[in-house]
Amino acid sequence: MTWIMAVETLYYIIVGLAITIPALSLVGGKHNRVYKGLAWIAVLSAIAANSIMLYAASSPIEFFGGAVVHDRFTSFIALAASLAAAISLLASGKAPLEWPSSPAFYSLLPLVLLGVFVVSGAVDTFTVIASWLLLSVLAYVYVALPYDRESRAAAVRYILLGAIATLFLALWVAFNSMVSTTENLSPFAISVLTDTSLSGLALMSVIAAVGFKTGVVPFHWWLPSVYGRAEGRVISVVASIIKLGFIALLARTLYLMAGGTVAGHNILAVASPLAVNKAAAVLAVLAVATMTYGNIAALTTDRLKALLAYSSIAQVGYILAAIAALAYFAPSNSDFAKYAMAAIAVQAAAYGIAKSALFPLTESADKIASLRGLRSTSPRASAATAILLLSLLGMPPMLGFWGKLFMFIAAAGYSVILVVAAFLNSAISSGYYARFARDVLSGEPEGEPPSIDPSVEASLLVAATLILALGFIAPILFLLAL
């Protein structure tokens, strides 16, 4: 009970800070240091709250009257999102204070952390809808914050995409209500598979809804344009923090659909083996298509933002492969299901932490080749960037290695074809990650020596340190969770 009160109190503080920052801006005068200081208090409060959850969640913990339930899986993702928020805040430097929307960057960040906390642990349909809308609106606003021409164009496209995604979410809710035998839609009415055709439509609706948000092929078409046009500091929030909440939502939804349980609530009707197999097969096909498209597209571009955008699509493909294995093994709750959950959480964390520091780097260089010679001007930033790239590639002992290892183990129990596809895609990705790492480690610049903002350099160092530290801790946490 003490743990629950501590976490809830910290999130009440976070909400209070989100209200205080814009209130100060109405008073008049400049409070730039205060804005940033309050944002840091909110981020550190989220890190503390999620760390407490991770420590205390030996069994699922209910918050806010049971509307939100967290276990070690969701706690780890929420903690990764809050760490990514700290990196994004560090990388932002003074830039948000120069935007017309100042201090919105700082006041909205606490709400982002609240949204991720709620959506990743939501156990009823109405809580999902509320947190979905909160994160969606915040993502649109963040993309538009710099308010230049490119940011406005990216925001408009993102809003149109968001409307489509929310429509699919509404269809999911509608199909849920049609197959539900209960009035409160709890813990997830989608798991009550009383009608095969409606359940199939519900499955496709939720995959499409979250697929649009995370960049799953064929719902990915918006992502390169939005990520490529928007400012790097705001995309670090959208791509590395908000996206983690949607990934957790999809993983939990598919887990419950397949017959898993949360917080001791038994699913009202378990999906048939045939339905589970079909769900896993759909996810596996989408995973292969997503990682293949993302890696090949990244291999053919020399623009830094485009490469990071396409590699983000590929990373989601690896996570989706683990979700496919989770859906397949959820009814039996075997060790393969545990490996799949570990793969999703660890791979999402490695992705979020790395991209929270790499996207702000795009404001210092348009092309990858522009970063040649970074080792001579900023050796620490050069080494940190290389570490983050190697983690995304899956090299030991970085955190990304464990995410891919757990994914390969879980996928191997489900489909050898999925393992081979993931392995081949990892080989393809080595081409552009190695090229990127080679350029940042090169001592000879192509033209003018590259220079990066000190705040971006600091964020790269913090992110690389976390990737290395968590790389040593991740297998220990997994063994303790078994």
C-alpha cells in the first residue's frame, strides 16, 4: 500500500507541475530557468515513480482504483520512457525558449509522462481511449511547437494520420462492445471472443490503430515525411517517449486477446487456438514487412533524419516479431512468452533511449557525411554516438543486444522463418549503422569540422552511459523476473 501511495503522489506532483508552468507564463516576465527546473522535477519524479514500480511489482499493482495496473513489463517500459524524457529535456538546451510556443515544451512533457504511465497500464477500454487521446494530441502539438513552415506541414500531416488511427481505435471499441458479455468492458472486452468474424475485425482494427502510431508497414507512409520535416528535438519526444506507450498498449492488448491475464483477472473467454495462430501469423507477416522495408530504405539514403526515420520503422519490426511470439505463447504462459515480453520491453527501452539522443543530433547535420571529423571536434560525442548505433544494431554488451537476443529466442519457439528474416534484416542494417558509426568516428572532416550543441553532446553521453549500464543490468532483471 505504501508503494502505491508513493507512486500516485509522485504522479499527482507531475500533473501539478504541468499546470504550474503555463500558469507562471501568464503572470508575466521571463521564468526560463523556473520552467526548465519544474520540468526537470517532473521528469525526475517520473523516474522515481517508475523505479519504485519496477522494484515493487513482483506481482501486478493497481493504481487509481484499479483503472491502471502495472507489472514488471509495463514498469520497465514506463521507466525507459521517463529516462528518454530526461535525455530529450537535456538535449533541448535553450531552443524551446526561442520558439513562439515557449514554454509549451516544458509544460507538456509532464503530461506526456502521465499519458505513457496510463496507456501502458490501462486495463479497461475507457482508460485506453482517454490516454490514447491525451498522447495523440500532445504528439500533434509537439510536432508543431517550433512553428516554422516545415513543422506546421509535418503537424498537419500527423493530425490527418492521427484521425485515421483514432477511427480504427473507435472501430476496435465498437467491435469490443458487440462481442462483449459484460457491460463495463473490463479488463479488455476484445478478449471475449464470442464471434469469430467480429473478433477478427477487432484484431485488425487495434493493429491498424497502433500500427499507424508506431509506423508498422503498411501504415507507415506518414512517418518518413513527418520525422524528416519536424524539428529533431520535438521528434525525440514523439519517437522515443510517446511511441513506447503505444508499443506497450499493443503488446498488452494482444497478450490479453490470446488468453493472458493481468492483475489476477481471468479473461472471460479465451481465444481459440486457431484464432491465436491467425493473430500471431498476421503479426509475424507485418513484422517481416516492417523490418525489411525500414532497413532497405535506410540503406539507400544519406540524409540523417531519413535514416533515423527508416531505422525507427525497422526497430518497430523487431518489436512486432516479439509481440507475434507473445500472442502465440500467451495461452500456455511458457518460458517463450516470458522471453517475448522481455524482448519487447528491452528492445523498446534500447530504441527509446538511443533515439531520444540521436534525433536532436539531426539539427547539427543534414547528411551523415557531415558528421565526418566529429572525433576531432568532440571525441566524447563521437564515441557516444557510435555506442548508440551499435546498440541499435544489437552488438554486445549494449542494451540492444539483449533485446534482440530475447527476440530471437522467443521467435525461434514460434517460427524458424521469422528468425531467419530477423537475422537477415539485422545483417542488412549493419550496412548503414556501420557506415554511420564509421563517419562519426572518422577524424577527417569532409568540409568544415562538425560542431554540435553542448546540450546535445551531454544527452549523447548520458544515453550511451545508460545503454551500457542497462546492458549489464537487463539480464539480471530478467533472471529475477523468471
